[in-house]
Amino acid sequence: MLNLPFELMLALRYLSPKRTFVSVITLISVIGVMLGVAVLIIVISVMTGFDHQLTERFLGFNSHLRISAAEPLKNYSELMDLVSSNKLVTGVSPFVYGQVLAKTQPIVGEGIRFAPVIRGIDARRESQVSILLSSIVEGTNDVRGNGVLVGRSLALNLGLGVGDRLAIYSIPELERMEKEFQRPRNAGEETEAFLPSEYEIRGVFDVGYYEYNSMIVGCSLANAQDLNGLDDSVHGVMVMLTDPMQADGARAELGELLGPAYRITTWKEDNSDMLDALLVEKNVMFYLLFFIMIVAAFGITSALITFVVQKTREIGILKALGASSGQIMWIFLSQSFFVGILGVAAGYGLGMLAVSYRNEFLFFLRSATGFELFPERIYSFRELPALIVPSDILIICGGSLIICLMAGLFPAWNAGRLKPVEALRYE
């Protein structure tokens, strides 16, 4: 037989299954704690998985650092050589970003106008800083001549495919056209017209993020320079690091090397809105779901209050035999502790099981009801991501256990302050 203190022995004896109302309440309390812990583990793991997956996709398409200046960079080759000398840098490439006005060129019917962002691609260096050229799902990644690459979502939305053509107006061309129409002219003088440049779709890419797939059109660096009126200049330089988490340190080192004339931004700053939103949502969800544990704790409190009332005579006898108030309190605190242990352990097992088979459940739900809980066209995830972080699990399980213990404080304190005479007065 276990050599346990009598407080723990009584607590375990009182918790042994019996067909009483208190036993039913205790069982419900254990189930409440189990469900609360399981839901917290599932939701927090899924949200952490979303955060991790989105961060990977940000870093797959975008560089870790971007270096730019107040004016377009002319001698960017020298800048890239200087940046490449840093030990944290693994790749550099020039970039040109600029919005344009484009129009589809269908064989039949009117074309569709849209305003994508043009990204200039240096074919020799692009693979060092992004996965764009390796993410082609149709056609090729050849952007020589007047070839362009479009995102998968953009192609689906506009009905575009490999071999189709786009007419693209650059912003400088549109500005020159506006000035031409506003310019005073003599009688009989004709207005000069500007025709758009024609490009052929050579490939369709899918980088796994809807915003990039629906807004970006890739072309050669020379064409992007022409469309943005840059001549031989670029907007800046993209930098890839050995570790994206060292972006702040690398920026500090490069800032000292390059001087104040250059502006260096990290991937965290470029995607701060999305990353901050995910972090806020995760924290808010964490605090809201912890209220489930508080509800379960009320179940423990109500069960112990009922149990104290039922065991008033036994409490009086124990105190008459010399039991202290602290020992009486520990009997009932031990009960809430054991209920918490059972509930947290069962919730941990249920939560880990649900996270492991989350995608099987989603596939079953989709096949049985036709309802897609996480549409791929919106989230760009074929499977529901999840990431189990030990520190999150420790906080969930530890916090839940503390709440269960706190739930037993008031009933235990009330039991400990009972006096033997008052407890046995009506016996």
C-alpha cells in the first residue's frame, strides 16, 4: 500500500467512482478541463502553423533585406559586390518594382484591364534571392525578349495561359500621354499617340501566397527598367542571408558599411502588417479560449462546495481528532489537483491526437458534406498547417493546472475554517 499522507489518501478515496451526484459533477469537471486544454492545443498549434507557413512563403518570394536609396541606383554592381563581402550574405540581386496598366489581348471580345506590379528579374541572380523561377507550374521561366511570367491566381481570374499576349502601359508613358493631351497645340496640329508594349506570357508561377500570385507580373530586368523609365538604374538590391532571424544584425553591419545614404529594410518590416495581425489574433484567441478553463474551474468549485457540505460531519470528526485547518484544506485542494491532473492529461492526449489527424478530419468533412473549412483558393494551403511549440504546450497545461488549483481554494478554505462543535452540532 502506498505510504501517502492521510490528506492525499482521503482525497483519492473521496474521488473514487461512486454513483452520487457529486461524482457526476466531478466527471463533468474533468471533461470540461479536458476539452478546454484540447481546444487550446489545437487552435494555438494551427495558428502557429499558419504563422510559420506564411513566414516561409514571405521569405520564399521576398528577400531578407532590401537596400534602396532616395534616387534609383546607377552603379548597383559595385553596391552588390560590397554587400556580398559580408559573411552573413549568401546572395544579392537587383530589383525593379513598379505598377503598370495592362490589358489582355483575347482573340475574340474585349480585353480586361488590370493594374499589376511589374517585378524585374535578373535571370542570373534571381534564384539566389527567391523561388520565383523555380515555382513555374505551366510553361517556362524564360523572360528573354518580351516574355513575362504571371501568377497562378491572376491567370485563373483573367483566363490567361501560356502564349497569350498582354498590352502593357508604363506609368511614364501614361504621364507623357497626359501631358501631350494637355499641351496647347496649333490649328491642325495632331496629337501624338503612345502605343502600349506587347508581351507574351511564357510561364505561370505559384509561390504559394495568393497576394503574390494575383498581383505580380515578372519580366526581364531590362524590360522592367524600360517600363519604369530607369535607363540602366534599378530601384534597389535584394539580399539573402544565411539566417533570416539575423536580419537586424546584418542590417546594422551593412548600415555601417554603406553609410546613411542607403535605406535598409528587413523582411519583418516589409511584412509587418500581416505578421503583427497574426500575432495579435493568436494572443487574443489564446486569452479568449482560456475562459473555457475558467468555466471548467467553476465546475470544480461547485463540485467541491457540494462535497464540503456533504462531508461536514467527517470534517468535524477529523478536527476533533486533532487535524489542523491546513490539513483539512489540503484534502480538498488535493481533490482539485487530481481533477486538474486528469483533465489536463486527457486534454493533452486528445489535443495531440486531433492535431495529428487534423487533415484526415478535414478531408472526411469535405467528402461527407461538401463544405471546405479552409478553402485552398483563399489560404493557398492544400493541407491545414500546424506547429506544436513545447513552450506553448507548457503554458497551456501549466496554466490550466493552476486554474484548477485556484478553483479549489475557496471550498478548501471554507472547509478548513469549520469548527468541530459547529460541524457536529446537528449530528
